[in-house]
Amino acid sequence: VNILFTIDQAVTFRRSWEVLTEFIECGHVDQGCDQYYTGESGFLTSFNYFNSDATRQVHLADLDYTVCVRREKGNCCLRLTPSTSPDGWDINGVLCVGDCNTAITCRTDGGDHLLIPQGNKDGRNPVSYTRFCGQISNVFSVTTAEHPIVTCSVPFNFHFHSTPTGNSGNTRGYNLKYEQIPCRRF
């Protein structure tokens, strides 16, 4: 393995790095992942989302778990889009009235949430969010439609939290189509 650093010689301040390199065996799954997905695309689905009893299709209470997607070669970002049938996003049932940027709403509301590190609208936007909840997945202000969330934070690990008091809003959880985005698009 060769690592090459190209340094701008015109700068007069001192630079230093700490580099950690690890080799991971083939087939190794990251520790701490309660759900682990591979491939350039697929679906991330909360536990109990597809319960065969339609009256019990709610996300489970008192959960803290990590969802991991293996970053495939040549990909730098991940686009998450809620399924449309059935609705692929309903966490905590925080109502959307006018401004449905659920990322902003979830800073202060919504005990149940999904953490998506540095989630934004396209992977390039400097404004990003981490905590998502509510009835619509969205990072735009003043809109009432669902939009994809893009993260370029690696590893592609997400954390779901639900309160121990139960799912009072009978919210279903999430079913998100994930698509890895090649590095060359950035």
C-alpha cells in the first residue's frame, strides 16, 4: 500500500497527521452493528416494519441500535429515500405544519429518532443535520414533501432510538431505499 501526501509548500505553518491503517478480513462485519447491509443499493428497514399483523405495524419501543451499510468500492456517499408504498418514513409522528424540515424539528422534539450523520439534500451542501424524526423525511425548509437525505459521512452507520414509554403515535418506523453514490460525482 502506498500513501502519498501532496503538501502546499507555500504555507509557513507546521502540519502533522496521525494515520491509522487497519486490515479487515473478508466477510468481517463491523462490531456494534445490529443490522448490516451490503451492496450498492437495497433497503434499510426498522424492526417490525413489515409485521404480518397490520394492526401491529409499529416500530418497537425502548430500542437503541446501529444500522450499518458496507461502503462499496468507489463510492463516497449514500442517498436514503423513503419508500412510497407503504410510506417509508414515520418516526414519532411529529406533525408537519408549514415548515417540514424534520431535521430542525427533531433538534428539540421527538424522542424517537434516526441519527444520520451529516445528512443533507445532496452531499455537497455545507448545511447538514444528524437527528431525524417526524412524519416526513426532509432537510428543506417550508416544504411538505419527502425528499432524499444524502450523507457522505463514513462509515455509513446510523443509529435508531425509541423511547421506553412505547410508541404512542403508532408510528411505523422507516423503510429507506439506499443507493451508494460514486466518488466521481463529487
